[in-house]
Amino acid sequence: MNFSFHSYLKRLRSTVIGILIISVLPALFFGINTKLEQKVWQYSINGIMYDVFPDVFDRYMYSMTIFFSALLTGLLAALVLTFITTLLPKFLQRVIYGVLTLLESLPDLFIVVVLQVSVIYIYKATGILVANVSNVYNNPIYLLPILTLAVLPTIQLFKITLLLMKEEQHKPYVTVARAMGLGRLYITLKHVFRNILTSLFQYYKTIFVFMLSNLFIVEYVFNLNGVMFLLLNTQGAAFLVTALIIALPFSVLFEIAENNTASVDERKEEDAA
Amino acid sequence: MIIKLMKQPQFVIGMLFIACLLIFSFYWPSLLDVNKKESLKLLDFLYDKDGKVIGAAPFPPSEIPPFGTDLAGKQLFYQVIDGAKYTIIIAIVIAFFRILFSVGITLLNPKSNFSYLNDIVQATLYIPTAILAYLFMNALLVKSELDSMSFSKLIVLQALILIGIGVPPLISTFSREIKTILNRDYIINTFALGSKKSYVYFKHVLPELSTKLFLLFAQQVIQSLILLAHLGVLTIFIGGSRTLMLGDFLDPMPYNIPLAGEWAGIIGMSFSKLQAAPWVILTPLSFFAITIFALNLMVQGIQNCLETNKT
Amino acid sequence: MNQSILHIKDLRVSFNQHKDKMNAVTDVSLQIDKGQTVALIGESGSGKSITSLSVLKLLPSNGKIEKGTITFNGKDLIQQSETNMRKIRGNEISMIFQDAIASLNPNMKVGVQITEGLKYHKLVPKSDLKQEALQLLEQVGFKNPSHVYSQYPSQLSGGMKQRILIAMAISCKPQLIIADEPTTSLDVTIQRQVLDLIDQYKTDRDASVLLITHDFGVVAEYADWVYVMLGGHIVESADVFTIFKNPVHPYTKALIGSIPNPENGQERLKSIKDYTFENVGYEGRRFAPETYSYESKAFNAPSSLFEVEPLHYVRFFNEREVISLG
């Protein structure tokens, strides 16, 4: 595990400056919003005022629970699906790849809406409530948002792992392992999957950023008391603080991840040299 | 390059679809032989032969095929078809200017790594684009209400916001891209043989970048479409909206009608009624999905083309 | 001593490429005796590697063994099931590949990789695996095995990686090692060290080696018997002394002639006129003696092996040629 405090400080500085610029720019361009009744540390939803503190922490924990549960679900589902796919015949694999390309281009909004509508439809038709579709009073819902948020990452990760798998299976070390008499299943599990996981790590940023954006749509459509919903309804200083609360923990994650993928890259470069 | 692209079936299918949709959207009144005004009028109530009211808007697809009507009783099918041109053209314009501005700015100073922009790019990683756009758009809308801005000025300012949001990340992409091209062996070779800087940029860097530009352009169109849909849900409409009162005097129901007829507007104005009339949302959303899929096919075609170029 | 361990007879391997069928190896026969090092020499694309991969039945998915037999210790390998083959691979026949850099999993400690075969074939109890790995590392010349054990391939140099591969190949004490250009990707200074390791193992355990190479210098030093391959055919075979003393086939002559020999007062390196890469389809890819013009019919004519002296075989187009050249 590599972690350089110095380079993290640099990243931190640039993140803070960036968020600062973003939070003052609208006021700079279009003047200060003159909804006078709104105080600095307040946000309004449907015309009702709430205090940002300490709400923001609860909301943050709730959002992140959904975020990481969905990420884990997606990753697991993708790996299991890839493994099953490799056992299928070649032409079916190609069909699956095509379907994935199709599914991948579905907008997040579409998936969220379709899932919500179909849960309601099932409820109306059969009386079975598969999962709660929006927050009832102060009882936060988990199942449906997590599953919804997990759909797109699953598709993306599934596609990436399939591609990586194809690439990896033709590498010389697989032939070497086979020449040592190791079985196909053993090689797939012990060698190929291990390497795919390492390569998958390089896509962390794309996936995370993509999922954060999805998280917002999920929170908005399901009307969840999440931190993204808060970010939408705050301005100025409150926006700045909320954005920082979201950004700071993630920036630590990004820094760690970047340092470690960099070392993987170096390893690869050394190999190539 | 264009000839090569035409040989990619995915690219051709995607492009044909978009082209057909656009043509249909421009000429649907004559193609379907219907009156445009008549088809887009409000249809609050359905009457039977004797003039009795048998139903009120919104009508589901089963009553008024193929897609039903929205809350105000406008036929969704005609709305969606008519809105296609606005939606696609807005997205294309936004994407085009994003690319134009970012390439221009990058080429002004290709050696710089735009560190001040990097800060913003870093920050936007954590803030979803939709929220970012909402922040600016909302401020603009409040201002436009106060200053009573003209329709065209509002549209231009809104477009500038949507363009501006996409520029910083693109600049950092381009400056990275140009730097890798400049570091290629053959460029170093060209310099070693004594070429002028401008010659190298125009003869080597730009041609190599051009396919990539096309790819990024198509991807930006997709991104703009998604952003438009998100903004629609947040009831931010391109071209603003006017408020219509539905319901009776005792229970007035304010109803925002977007002025431009693009898809995001159709989604946004009835999003709160998702559970009561899901088809009003699902119809334009599906069109978004299909259009994005067609664009993705084009992207795939371009990528295939880029790969065959290499080998 | 003259006990055959591997006997390939009339092996023909074809590849499907864009609907075309192409013979990569045509009617190759080859024999390796116990304790012998047999060299298979030829340029890239001549079918050496395909021959060796056929022995382990590890051909790429578009390759197919058309006919022939591969007898190893009395068993015909071509008839063996995949499960049986797996027991043979690594265990009885093992292979050292040329691309040492890509042949190790970059994300696995080398110590673990060395003993994978042992673990999989259950030759050694789990608790002894590490001990065994350290011994193997020492055997291939690492001074501090316990340090190397926990390193990743990227932390090792090319020569070290090749030695790791050798350790892997000898881990299950196979009777036959196929070394596919083991020194090609290495610095000249390390080549000898690597070849000596293989030779050492051979003498220690009375095993056999199939050495695939394009370097006649290496052949002279290590091989007992030589097969020269060209365009999927064996064009000449003899014991190593005969080949150097009396090469008959023009290609063999050219190969030997291209070894720099300062004692001869030779000043320039000889090069081989390259007929084989002139894209004339597969049938034309045969080295013709200079007496034949490139377009001549005889160039594409069927050819066969003739015994020019006891146990010295050379491929010719017809008998007349044997007399004129031999």
C-alpha cells in the first residue's frame, strides 16, 4: 500500500480550490440569488426550510451505505456472471457481449424510472410489494435503491471483465501454466481472475464518478434523504461544505488507488522494457 | 476516413436512424398528412357521440394510441416526433461548441497543462454534472425572472452554460492527447529533420487527432442528451417555461409548460405524476434511450475504424 | 542407452486461417533417446515451435494434428484424453518457453508459481511446498532463495525470470524437457548460464532435452543429434559431428556457413538468400539449391528424405540430385 502525503495535499488543495470556484461562479455570473428568507446554513425542499447541520452527516452515511453496497453488489454480480459466461459456448458469449453493449447505452434515468414503475406495477397487479419505492416517513429504504444503483455498474464491469478475460486467456503465462499440466478451471480461478481484478482496479475512477452521478438520479427519483439531494438544494457556503463532505473521503480513496495502480503500471512498463 | 466509416455497418445503421428521425421530425405533418396545429392541440376531455364526457386527460396509450396523451391532453406521439429535432439539434450544437472551444483553447497553448483548469476538473469528479448545471441554470432562471430576459437571450445563455460545463474536462483530455502525439517517435523524427512547428501541428497532429475528435464529438452528443434528460427531471427547461393553470378555481394546479418542445421538457413537466401516468415519462425516455443507443452504435463504428487504422 | 523416449512419426499439423488450410508442419519424423539432447534448428516460421507444442497438445485453437503418431514412453500422446495429457504435462514432459518476460504471471509471487505444478499434481505435501521451492531456486543458481521466493516477476531481470521458468519446468522431475528457444530473449552473457542449467539437469537425472533453436553455435555445444527444419519439413538430420563435418543440404550448409569463424580468416558474415519469405504460397516455401531457378517446376515438386550415409538423412527432390550433391 503506497500513500504519499505530499501528493495527497496537492490533490486536496486543487479539489478545495475547484469546489470553491464552482460554488462562487453562479453568483458571479448571475448575481446573488435573492431568496432572502433562506439563511446561509439552511436548505429548502418544497418550500420548507431545514438546517444543514447536523442533517448532512446522517444523509452522508445513508448515501454512502447505498453507494458502497451497490458497488459491492455490482462487482460480485459482474464477476459471477463473467465466470458463468466463460463456461458457455462461443456464440452465446458473443450474443451476451452484444446485449451488454445494448444495455450499456441505456441512460441511468431510464433504468431508475423503469425499475420504479415496474415495482409499482407488480404491486398493483399482484399486491406484492417487492420493495418500498420511496421513503415512508423517516424509515429509510435500502433494497431498491441499492439494486437500482447496482444495475449499470454491473453491466459496465461485466463488459470490462469479459474483455479482459478474452485478452488474458491468450497471454503466454496461461500457456506456461497449461504446459505444467494445470487444469483450465484452476488457471481461470487462480491466474486469470487474479489478474483481471488487478486490471479492473484501473477503472475505479470511471466507475466511481459514474456511480456518483447515478446516485444523484436514484436519490432524486426515489426521493431519498441522501446527501446528493442536499447538494442540489444548497447554495454558496452550504453547497461548498456539502460538496467537501462528499469529496474529501473520496479523494483519499482516489489517492490511494492512483498510487497503487501507478505501481502496477510501472510493473507493466518494466515488463515491457 | 469517411469512406472507411461508411464501411462500418454499426456506424451506418446509427447514422441512418438519427437522420430518419430528424427528417421525420421536420416533415411529419406532410408525411403523415395531418395538420400540425390540430395534432398538438390540448385534448382535455374525451366525448362520446352524444357529446357526453367519457374521460379526462391524461389518457393512457390504450385509449389514444400509440403513446397516449400528457397531463394536459396533448398527444404524446406527435409531441415526441416534433420534439426530436429540437432535442437532437440542441445536443449536437452543445457538443460541437464544446469540442470547438476546447480544441481552440488547447491549441492556443499546447504546451501548458492548464493547471488552473485541473482544479475545476478535480472538483467536478465529485459533483454530478446535473447538479453542476442545475446550480448555474437555477441562478440564471431566477435572474431571468427578475430582469425579464428575452427568449433568445435566455436560450443563448443556457446553451453557454451547458457548453461551458463540458469544456474544462475536454481541455485536459486534449492537452494530454496532443502531448502523447507530440511524444511519438515519428514527430520527434520530423522535428529532427527540421520541420517547422506549425507544419507539424497541421500536417501531423491535427490529422491524427481528427478521428479522435469525431469520436469525442459523438460521445459529447450522448453526454449532452443525458444531461438534458437530467435537467428535464429537475424541471429546468431549455428556453424556460410558462405556467399554465389546470384544474378548477377552487383547486388550481400550476403546471409548467416548457416553451421549446424538446423531450426533456415533456419528461420534466409531468415527472411528479410518474406513478399516475408512467407512459408520459416512459415514452420520451425511451426515445432518449433509443437515440443514445443509435449514437453508441456510431461510436462503436468509429472505434472499430480507429482500431483497423492502427493495424 | 539407445532407448527411445519420444518418437514422432509422420506428424502433420494444419492451421485454419481465414478459411484457408495451411500446413505448418508436414510429415515430420523425429526421435529422442534417453539421456540425449536433440536439437531442432531452423528459422522462425519453419514449424519448430508447432512441432513442440503438438507434443504437449497445446496447439492454438485453430491448429489441428492431421495425422501421425507421437509416442512417448510407449504411449501414443495423440490418442490420450485431455485429463491424461494434464497428468503428463509438467509431470513427465515439461516445456521452457522463449518469452520469459511474459511467461510468468505478473501478479503472483515467483515462489508460489514455481510450486504450482507440484501442488496441482500433488507430488509434495502442502507443508513442504515452500521448502521445495527454496531448493529449486537454489538449484537454478539463486544465492538467496528466501528473498527471491517472495518477489514478483517484475522485480527480476530477464535472465532471472528464465531461470525461474527452468525451476518451474524441472520442479516435477520430468523425463523430457522441451526448451523452445530458451535464450532468444536474453543477453548473450546470460545465455550460457541458462543452457548450462538445462544441461546440468539432463545429466543429473538422465533426462532428455529437445532443444529448439536457430543458433548453430548452441547446437555444437549442447546437442547430440540435430534435425534441421525448413518450411515445415525436416531437411536434414544426423548426429552433431556429421552435420558439422559433412553438411549436405544447401540450407544446412548456409546455416553453418553463417557462424562467424575468425580462424578461417573469414572477414564478412555470410547471409542466407531468403527464398522463404517471398510470399509464394506454402508449397513454394522450400529451400532450393541454387541450381534450381526460383520459378522452375522442380522447386514445387514433391521431395523426400534420402539416406546419404548411415543415419544421415537429407531431403531432396529426386535421386539425381542426391548423386550430384552428395
